[in-house]
Amino acid sequence: MRLINNIADLKRHIIVSATFDFAKVLPFAKRVERKIILDLIGQDQYDSIVVHTFIPENTAPINQVKELFEEAVANYSLLLAMPTINILITNSGTKTSENKEAVNADWKDKRDLNRSLLKTYNEALDDAFQIMEENVTDFPDWRDSKYYTVFKDLLVQQTMTFNDHFSIQKNRQTFCALKPYIREVEDQYFKAMLGTETLALIKAKSEITIINQAQELAQKACVAFTVSKAAITGTFAFTDSSFVIASDQLPWEKQSELSKEDRNDLKKDRQLAGEEYLKTLKKLVVANTTLFPAYQDKIELGIGTKIIKKKSHLFL
């Protein structure tokens, strides 16, 4: 049993003809569920969602999430199937099947359909994870798995938090791909400046306003530094207003990508922004040391303190 099992499941989310052959989509639906959904939530949570009986109009989180995952799988599997949907594989090779009573769609129609399928897939997947993140106790198998805990120890733990400070089009897969960069930023900047204990304090939820302000500043800095690092890799596709993981972009949309020069400018801009946020964060912590008891101000030694006096010369 899977999220999408038959033509009826597919038709709940996509309008297709009465004679549409579901067998042409089924292999891709299996692949999407195996390679994407399972990789994001794990087998146990996947199984509990699959066996849940969907009830129309029911607003329970698991009910909403099941419908959204079904919608995501239906749209993305059809997108993957499109190149081969009118191809027949026979003993004498591949053949193209055509309906004499229908007119083939032109390339613009196919482009718009593919864009719509991809957009719907991304939105459904992102909406599903937003519900899960906001109602984590309703998804204990996911909450207690490595698929969730890999984010709990990071400064930026949710897709929406990152998206609030720099648009990734609310894309969960993009956020997952950014995890190594986020961790690298924490090690490079925050642990060095704050120390492990103070950083842990800032990461945790708090009822103290100053600590929450410190957390927000740290998240802004973290996002800025992460974007700076991601801007010069080939993993992501950047436009002038957002970026997503490159595999989620359609070929004809590459024309809107930033040039190498623009990416370098973005890298520098976000690096400077991160440094400014970091300075403001340090000022806040230093001004409220009683709230951050483990913090030790690491004052950079000036050149005068590094000079070693010799009889006839000065050496560094």
C-alpha cells in the first residue's frame, strides 16, 4: 500500500482523460515515494501516514498532511512520466502512440503544464512539512527519527525560518540541501565567537525577550552567511530574488539565473550583512552578560601586544 495506488488516487489531484493508462505513471509514483518522501520522513512515519484513512474536510494535521503528500506525489510522478507517456516499447524498438482524434499540445502548452506540475508538487510538499513542523507531536515517528533531529540542533531549524530572511520559495528540499552549509557557518562563526554553551542557550526556546532577540539576530546572520557560501556553488539556482536546489528548476527557466558576476556580488553582500548581524549580536550579549553566564568576551589582541622586544630589533 502506497500514497498513490491507482487511477482514482491520481484523479483526486490531477485531471486526466477517462482512458488514461495509470500504469504509465505508477513506476514514477513508486520512485517519488521511495526517493523523496521516505528520504524526508522515514519509513515509520511514512507507514503511519499511508495507513491513515483520509477523511474529506477533516482538519486533523495527519489528514491534511496525507492529502498534501498524495498531491505532491501525483504531480511529480506525472511530471517524470511526461517524456515517455506516449512512447511504446515494443520488441522492434520504441514507437510513438497517437490519438487520431486529438491534436498534440505544442511546446508552450507542454512547458506550462510541466511548470504547473512542478510548482504544485513543491507547494504541496512544503505545506505538508509546515504543518508537521507546527504540529510535531502529531508525528512522533518523524519527531523521534534522524530525519527530524538533524535540524533540531541547528540555529535555523525550519524551512520557514530560513525563508523569512532569504527566499528559498519555502522549498523543503532546498532547506535540506543547505544543512551542511548551516552547520559549517555555526562552526566557523558562532562557536568561535559565543562558545558552545552560549550558542546552545541562544538556540533554545526562551521566554526572555533579550535571548529571543539574540536568537533572531543569530538566525539572520546564519542565513546571510549560508547564502554567501551557497551562492558560489553549483548546487543551487539563483535568481535576483530567491534560490532553490538546481534540480527543481526547469531548463527553460535558466535564463533568469544570476550570472557568475552577480553571484559573486551576492556572496559579498550577504557576507557583509552576516558580519553586521554578528557585530550587533555580540553587542547585545556583552550588554547582558547576566543572561549569558557562560559567555567569555574574546578580545582580539592588538599588534602592540604581539611584539617581542629584542636588543636591536623588534620582531612579531
